[in-house]
Amino acid sequence: MDKESYNLAPKEAYDVPPPEAYSNGSPTYEKPGKIVDDRGVRINEAAALYGDIETAEDYGYVSRGLKSRHIQFIALGGTIGTGLFLGIGRAFTNAGPLSLLLGYTFTGVAVFAMMQSLGEMATWLPLPGAIPQFCARYVDGAMGFAVGWNNWYNSAITLCAEISAASVVIQFWNGAVDINVAAWISLIIVIVVCLNIFAVAIYGEAEFCFASIKIITIVGLIIFAFIIDLGGGPTRDRLGFRYWNDPGAMKAYIADGSTGRFLGLWSTLVNAAFSYGGVEMVAVAAGEAENPRYNIPKAVRRVFWRILFFYVLGSLAIGVLIPYNEPRLLNAQKNEAPGGAASPWVIAVYRAGVPVLPSIINAVILTSATSSANAFLYTGARYLYALAQNGQAPRFLLRCSKRGIPYYCIMITALISLLTYMSCSSGSSTVFTWFQNLVTIANLFTWMSVSIAYIRFHAALKAQGIDRNTLIFRSPFQPYTAYFSLVFFALITLFNGFYVFPSPTKSFDVNSFITSYVGVPIYFALYLFWKVLKRTKFVKSSEADIHTGKAALDAADAHWPERKARNMIEKIWFFIA
């Protein structure tokens, strides 16, 4: 491939000393985290990408400050936000419990397939931002440009969506209703910027704490649902699958009969795509992870349990606790009730007669929204950084602080969060719904791009004589797994706005059509812009750059000490984190 298409130096510039060269005069490392303080390793990683030591020292480079527990908890609960607590309620009332369960399961299978592909690429070459660089190296420089800027605006808009959601959630409590929503928006923006701007370890610790709260809460809610379903609540009423019989397991949506039930199921796929959004963040963080060749595969495998326990069992729990025609839930959605009032979890707690839990759940939802905002500010900044590394964004964005923070990328992404102030006039709930519709299709384009990049990566390995059996992490059933996820997400993208078209009961909805499909021309406009401007060509498998920067990463691997548990408690902890 022509290196100029993504602004990388010739391969010879990336040759770095073998692992033993790094140990001359350098300290021995007793602790896993100590390697992030070794400036020499950081500079050599940067020099492998930029082409010379002088440029690397001038601009600096990100720091590998995310510990194993940070990465594992980011994988398990990092981007679980309002989709699972609030957005899932509308999918439930539109489609019914069985459709909700099937929709989240089907989408979860496709997301896991995509993550397997991404995990293999990110383990081979753990770079900051990752996805735009993979697309540029293995497919086409124009695709790297398109997916990079698509991912950036996706992260920036989702940042707005989560801040907007948090400002809605706060209004659940009576004392917050009379305070201007702009005050809450300002407070949340300041918090997430502070968590990102100083050191990546601070971001990692914040996400570790946020994810712990979300994981404990979701596990608690699923146990609560099991107890209530079996009659262990204050009313001693055993529910079983009562609501699957009356009012029913699948609700007709838009049309009648089997067609309506199928459309109801399809609507849950679109909603699930929003809820799963950000699951790829593990790969984005690979460039700042300690011992990435160990931690990234471990984190990718954890995604399966995240999908199973949190989304699949969570949707099942909602379906057995309340009926889809629950009046309080329908009224809360119709009247755009603030916060947890529109959450099916809170409605289920009210019905069970446990008065103290709604406020606790609402506090967790607030924590989740803030956590997701924090996570998407991080990912948006790293996508900008990856674009700058590709030569597809201004070069000043490469500049990092002494602690390895790309501060220009963070501040530019944070500026987009100011759009959230629109909710002061148009209503937080309305803005949140608008943002959700806008970013869903951006998520789908990201996942399709990952699948395409992996298909080309798989072909490049074969063409260049690299045996996949020698890879540290080798995803199963490839490349068929990648083809499956690509087709699945393409179908959802094509039909995600099916409800906007005219039918016997409704006319064509122009506004919904725009929000459902505006992402399609945006992505292809970005692609064509770079294609025409730089005259990029599709990468041949035999010429795909699968080695640039790898030698420095391989050399750094020699410095990561093996984690050895000294007792049973450490064995359990190392298994978890």
C-alpha cells in the first residue's frame, strides 16, 4: 500500500532494537505498573510510528497507564449506560418481552462476533484508537478517514446523549426539578473533563469504580427479579411467566398479526444496537493498556459474559416483572417523565412494593450516564489521535502532555458536549431521543468497518505467509464470523428506519427519516472526500502493512513481568481482573 495514503514513514524507519537493547542500563521491573514510567519504551513506540526519535520526543506519546483491572472492568461495564436502564423501556413497550429478549440476544451474538475480529487485530497491533488505523492499513486509506471521523462524531454525539440523559435523571428527585438543567449539564461536563485531562490512570480508576457500581447493581437487579418472580416479594405473588400470556409475549408494532410481531422484533434490534454502543472501547484503549497482548484477549473474552448476564438476562428479567402495557411505564414515556420514572426497572420495584429501591436505582442510572459520558469523551479523543497519526487530522493533535494525555484531542471533543445545552430549550428527553437515533447508525457503520477490516487482515496474514496458529489471540470460525457480523449490521442499517415510511395508519415521517438515515450519507461523503482528495487505492493483501510499529511493541512485551498469584485471594482477583 502507498504509505502516503495514511502518512506513515517507510518500513525501514520503524526498525527498532531487539528486546535486549531496552534493558541496557534500565531498571528491573518488580511491579506490572512500573513499565509505564519507562520513558524509553514510550518513546520507542512513538518513534516506530512517527519515523524518528526527534518527532516522538517533540510530540510525546500516550502512556500505558491502564492496569489489568481497568481494562477488564471497562470490558465488563465501561459503556453500560442509559440504554440498558432507560432506552430498553421503549423497546419493551413497542415489542413485548419475547421480542425484547430475542432482539438483544441476536444483536449480542453479532456484537460478540465483531468483537472477536477486533480483538484479534488489537492483540496483533495494540495502537491508540486502533480502528481507523486498521481500516487504513488493511482496506483503504479513505475507509480509515471515514470510519475515524465517523467514530469521532459518534463518540462526541453520544457524549451529548449521556450528558442529556444524566440531566433528565437528576430531575427524578423533587429538589432538583426547580434548578435550571444547564447547571446540571455544566457540572457533568466539568466532571468528565477533569477525569480525562490529567492522566489516563485517573480515567481508568474512575471507570473501575463506575463499572463496579453498575455491575453490582445489575447483578442485584437480576437476583431481585428472580426472587420477585418466584414469589419472594412483600406481596408473596408468584409471577412466573404470567405476563407472557397476558398481555402476550410479542406485541404487534405498526401492523397487525404476524407482520406486526415481526416488525416489533425488528425494532428491538435497532434499540439494542444503541445499548451495545461503545463495546469496542476495549480495543480503543489497547494503545494505553499495560501488557496489551495479555489483557486485551482476556477483556475481549469477557464481552461474552457482559452480553449474557447484563443484556440477555436483563431483558428477560424486565419481561417477567412487568407487562408491556404497564400504565405507569406508558404514561412516563408519553409525558417524558424525568429519570428513573421511565425506567422499567423502577416500575418493577414499585409494583413489587419495595419503596426504598427506586431512588437507589435512579442514583445508579445517574452514575451510569456520567460513566458513559466519561468513556465516550475518552474514546472520541483517542479516535482524533488515531486520525492524526494517520495524517488525516491536523498534526498538532498528536501533542501529548508529560503524562501522555492528548490534551488537544480531549478539549476539541469536549467542546462538542456544549451542544447538550440545546436541551435547556427543547427538553432533555426530546434531545436524548434525537441523539440516540443519530448515533445508532454510526455505531453500525463502525462495526461494519471493523468486520471489513478483519476480512482484509485475515487475507493479509494468509498472503504474507503468517500462520494464524502462531497468533497470541486467534478468534474462531474466521473469516466467516466477520462475514456474519457484516451482513447482520448491514441489514439493520438498511432497515433501521422502517417505521418512518407511510402505512395505512400513518404518513411519511420526514424528521424521523432524517435522524434514522443521516449517518449513511455522512459516512460515504467522508469516504469519497478522502478518496478523491488523496486518490487512495484499495490495499492488496500482499501489500497490507501489518508490521509497522509491531517491532517496538514486541520489544516492550519482554518488560512485562508475569503475574503470579501468591495465595487464593490473589488467584480469585487475578481471575476477575
